[in-house]
Amino acid sequence: MSYIAMNRFRVALGREDDFEAIWKSREGRLSEMKGFREFRLLKGPTADDHQLYSSHTLWESKDDFDAWTKSQQFRDAHKNAGNGRTEGVMVGHPQFEGFETVLIET
């Protein structure tokens, strides 16, 4: 079937443009990976203290996703994650969620 990997981000109110700019300027290496199908950055509801975002990747299998997390492409894509650009942008750390597909309707 397929595998969906998501990270939820709580972004400080007023810092949404900064967060989106970080994503738009990062080096994307997903398309180089076997089994990668799609990436989306999703903007969700607003809460009292944050704007919710989710990154969403679709893979052919969990094994393909796991290979991504161990790859040089993954290290390159995340090398600037702690370089200070996100200071004050996010409220807490991202929350990872992974899902294996059990049913698809089209």
C-alpha cells in the first residue's frame, strides 16, 4: 500500500510568513528518493497561541520512508534546522505522526 509521514508544527502567531519562507527556501531532496510520491505543506486552524501547520509526505512504503530518514538527502534537507532561523517561530517541537494505508477509495 502506501505510507504517510506527517509533522505537526505549532507556529507562533505573527510568524507564519517566516515559517513558510523557511520551507520555501530549503533544499528539497525528496524527489531523489525511491518511493517518494508527494510533499505538501498544509496550513491548519488557528488557536489562541499558534497557527497549526503540517508537512505531509506520501511514500510507496514505510521502508521507503525509513530509507529517506537514513539518507544523505535527509541530512542535507535538515542540516539548517537548528541554525537559529526558527528561533521564536515555533511553539515547541514538531510532532511526528506516521500512518500506513489500510484502505483507499477513488
